[in-house]
Amino acid sequence: MKKNLIALNWQLWSLIVLMLMSKGVFAADCPTDIKAVTNSDAEVPVEVLAHRVKPLTRCELETEAQAWLLLLQEKVTEISIAEVAALYKKEEIKKAKEVEDALEDVQEAKEDADREETKEATQEAKEAMKEAREAEKKATQDTAVQEAIEAAKSKAEEEGEAVAATDKTAEAKADLKTALIKHVTDLMADRTALTDRFKVVLAELTAKGGDTTEYDTYIKAVSGIKVDVTDASATWTTITGWLMSPEGGFRWAANIIKFFVIVVVFYLLSIVAGKAAKKAFSKSKTFSSLLREFLVLSARRLVLFIGFFVGLSALEINIGPVLAIIGAAGFVIAFALQNSLSNFASGILMLIYRPFDISDMISVAGVLGKVESMNLLSTQLRTPDNQLVIVPNNSVWGDVITNVTGITQRRVDLVFGIGYGDDIDKAQKILEEIVHGHELVLKEPEAIVKLHELADSSVNFICRPWARPEDYWDVYWDITREVKRRFDAEGVSIPFPQRDVHLYQETTSAT
């Protein structure tokens, strides 16, 4: 029985493994009879192509990618052949110039009647002619190059530019080289259009789990524009041709205009978003002024951030790698700015828990001052003597915070002393009249005036009225001044520290 169970378990496990393997095989392998359908029209609009590839499966998209790759490869081949033809014509022009120079040397030698120099110049001219014929022979023997030359001639004639039927003269060769360079520029525009459509297929393939690394590498390798800086005329023709191309200069000009328009529009939207956020948060009593300002600023910056990346997409920049670079850079910066990040975290906590607000008088990190502003890194305090003190948020949050004006009532603690010979009831009555008669002293809580202690030199009364925080010093100074004036008028003394000294005289008897 036990052996049967072991055999049954083994069969079950074998069946499960076989099912998993077969599932992996069917998931990985694609049918070989799938045919591409989207590459029949190489000029299909990008938007239309995006809709056509949407319902395709991964296997179908891989077939489509291969088909578009072949189209792109054919176009790149055409570009390469046209560039080779342009190089041949450049070489022919160079050799023709050498022949002309050699013939001029022969003519000069004949005019000087120097037979030896004439003979040498004639030999050099023959060699130059031979090299020129060989250069022309290279171009004529290459069928693909000849087809590119004929295509360039046809293109030039369509645009109304005159190109000689034969390129025997140097001028005709130069015109044909210019036509070839313009033809290359046109082919590059076609290549760009094909690349755009190819990328649509690759984007859909990536979204459905396909690997596009090889395709992306090929596109990167064959894209771009090459300029022969050693040939001024070719450089100028290439640059002007690219600038005037719908897929070149015009396209990038439109993209740049779109970028700036998008950035300006999102900048205006950020202002609107900031005002809307300010209006919305101002109605909430649970938010402090600091938190409201932070949220409003964050709303504006978020809109600007989104606008910037939308603008980058208008420039046809893939924002995925850009975000990856920003993430990697942020990781490195986080290590380099640990103290700043600590201040940042403290700033966030202060905004959430609101230990103080703008215009509050606080005492923190050994500094007493009014809060003028606060950002995510530091808090600015204005001291009573008008000094601006900037305290890092980490020091603020990590220390004891005393919010002097964060409450609605504050007690004023005063101590007044009278002499031991003065009437304590009279003194208490004077103090009560002064306190209760001051207009800034609050009725609730009730002020306290009590005999507190019998000190060394005086009998001390405590006087503790309540006032609003902003009236604290006015009450303190007014009561102190009035007590002095009333005590003097009522004959109540205010003693100063004194000490009784007793002298004892001793007499000594004479011996």
C-alpha cells in the first residue's frame, strides 16, 4: 500500500511538472505562420498605427516589429548607398582638380621652354588622369551607386534644379554631388518617419511583455545625421537640407515652440492652482499659516513639474530614462545632504503638528523671537532687538519649543515688598485697586494679590494679573509704575536690602 501511494505521488508530481513545462513552452513559443499587416503602408499616420497595433498580441507584435525593422533597414541601406555615391563624387572632384592643376603645370613648363620640367609635368598629368579614370570607374561599376545617382538626378529635376546629363566637367560633378547630398537628406527624413512608426510598434510590444532591447539599439545606431566638416559645401548643403526638411528642422522648430508654449501654459496654470489652493485652504481652521503656504507652494511646483515633463515629451524625449536618472541622482544627493534631509523632515513634522505659526513669539534653541517665515530647511526669527536669526529646523524640532504667544491668556508675575513697619492691609488694598483698575487686565481669570513671604528686608506681596499675550509688557510696566507712585503718595515704604550691625565693646583690665 505504501509503495502504491509513493508511486501515485510521484505520478502526480510528474504531471504537475509536465504541465508547468508545457505551459512555459506554449507561452514562450509563437506560431510561425503569423504575417505582418501594419507595414503595408509605410506612410500610415502614427495615430492610426497606434490604434491598429492596440489589439495585437505579443507574438503578432513581434512579427510586426520584424517587418518594420526590414523597412527601416532598407531605408538605411538606401542612405548608405547614396552617401557612398556622394563620397565617390567627392573623390572624382578631387581627382579632376588634380588633373587641372597638373595640366596647368604642363602649360607653364611649356611657356618656360623647359623640356625637363615639361616632361615631369606631363608624366604627373598622365598619372592624375589615370587616377581620375579609376575613380570614375569605381562609381560606374557599382550598380547600386548608379541607381542612387539616377534617383538623385530625378529628385533634383522634380524640384526644378538643373543637373547635367553627363558629369564630365568639374562643375557637373559638383552639381551632382550636391544633388546626392540633398537626396541623402530626403532619405533621412523618410528614415525618421519610419522610425516614428517603428517606435509605436515597439512601445506596444513593451507594454505587452516583449523585449525590444535589440530593436532600440539598432534604432539608436542608425539614427542621427552625419556632417562632413572637411567639405564646406557639403556641410552647408546637409545643414540647410535638414533645416528645411519636414522631418528635420521644421519638426524640431515645431517641437521647441510646443515646449515653450506648454511651459508657459503650465506656468499660468500653476498660478491659478496656487490661488485655488490658497482659497481652499484658507477656509480650513485646522491648517496653520505655515502649512497653508507650504501646500500652496507645493501645488504650484507640482503643476510646474508636470508641465516640464509634458514639455519634454513634446520634444520627443523619452521621459522614462530621465525619471530614472533623477531617481538615481536623488539617491546620491540623499547621502550627500543627510543634514539637509534631516532639516527637511523636521520641517515637515512642524508643518503637520503646528507647534507655532507665523507672527508667534517663540523661544527655541536659546533664541527668543517672532516667527517671520519658515521653509523646509530653516525657520527665521526676528528678535525683540530687531535681529534676524535663522535656525535650522532640526535644531528647532529637536529642542524645547516655548510658544509665548501661542495662547490667548498670559499671567503677569509681579512681586512688591513693603517695610516691616508698614500697614499690610493698606498695601494690599492699594495693589488690588491698581490691578482691578487697569483696562488691559482681564476679568477672567481673576487676578491674585496675596501676602507671600516675610523676607530678610521686606514683607513681599505677589501680584498676578492676567492679560492677553500682546498686552503682557504694557500691563507689567504700567502696574510697576503705578505701584511706585501710589506707595509714595500713601506713605508706604519700599525697603531696600539692609542689615543690622551690632557693635559690642569689651574692656580689658590692665595687668
